[in-house]
Amino acid sequence: MILMKDIIREGHPTLRQVAKEVALPLSEEDRKIAESLMEYVLNSQNDELAEKYDLRPGIGLAAPQINVSKRIFAIYIEGEDEPELDIIAINPKIVSHSVEQTFLGSGEGCLSVDRPVEGYVPRYARITIEAYDLDGKKFKKRLRGLPAIAFQHELDHLNGIMFFDHIDEKNPLKANEFAQPLE
Ligand SMILES: OCN(O)CCCc1ccccc1
Ligand code: NI
């Protein structure tokens, strides 16, 4: 299982690389990588396991964060009756997006960043995405809210982008006129 010691931190060059597309159907090795990312995300949201293994909670994890420069990530966001988003995404793409932007009022963090970085991270408010699942089957989703933000945060990792790259240096808490905070 993935532990915090397996997660590389800012300064590690792999976090700034553009990750490689993955061959389909998935090799056994790539399938195990994808499953281990989701296993970490779920474990980290389980209070008992997170405490037992000293895991920092995260709603997503991308392969580059365990020093695997491949276009794979996992996201799990709990919901009322069912998860808001529960995906393993292989070779993910944003195929269209709103002009309108959004941002988390509390800013963003990252398992690969061991410090708080203040500031709004502007994201597209609504996105249409395409990706492949573990079985190599293509799927398409329309996302908004936290699922849309999380998808963009993880996709950034596959392109060597960190959340703080989007924060306005001069005025970190400036939200441009298009951006509506996500309540
Ligand atoms: O890349 C995964 N990660 O570092 C865990 C946190 C993900 C995250 C996603 C959206 C907004 C805030 C934090
Ligand atoms: Ni991150």
C-alpha cells in the first residue's frame, strides 16, 4: 500500500514533468499502479487507517506523485447517499469547459506540498471530460463543483503543474470577475 513516504514532494523533478500516455489495454503493472492510487485515497479518508498508517487525507492522487510519470489518477469524493465522484482516470482529457471559473474559498492544498499556500486557485466551473477506465473502456462525464476542481487539480499533476502556479502572486485573494467561489 502507498504510504506518505512514497509520495514525492515539491522540488522533486518528476512533479514538473509531462507524464506519458498509458498503453491500452492496461498492463498488469499499470493496473496495479491505478488501483494503488485509489487504495491510498480511500485509506486516507478512513479515520482508523489514516491514523494507523499516518496518512494525510486526500480526495485524489496522481501517478506522478508516487514518482510514476504516467497519465493516471484516482479521485474519490464522498457524497450524501453516493460518492460525488469515484473514478480512476487513464489518459484523461478535458474536452470542453465553461468560460465561468470557480475556486475553493479555502484555497487548495496538495499531498506533495508540505506547507500551506494561501490564495485562490481559479478553475473552470464546469468541464466535460473523457478518460479510460481500468478495463480500457472510454467514459465521458460532465463535472461541476468540487469534482470539477479536483479533476483539474489532478490533471495538472499529469502536466507538471502545481496548484500554486495558478495563484496570482501580486494579489492571491483576488478573484477575477468571472470566478464564483464554490460554497
Ligand atoms: O493531487 C492530489 N492531492 O495533492 C490531494 C489534494 C487534492 C485536492 C484537489 C482539489 C482541491 C484541493 C486538494
Ligand atoms: Ni496534488
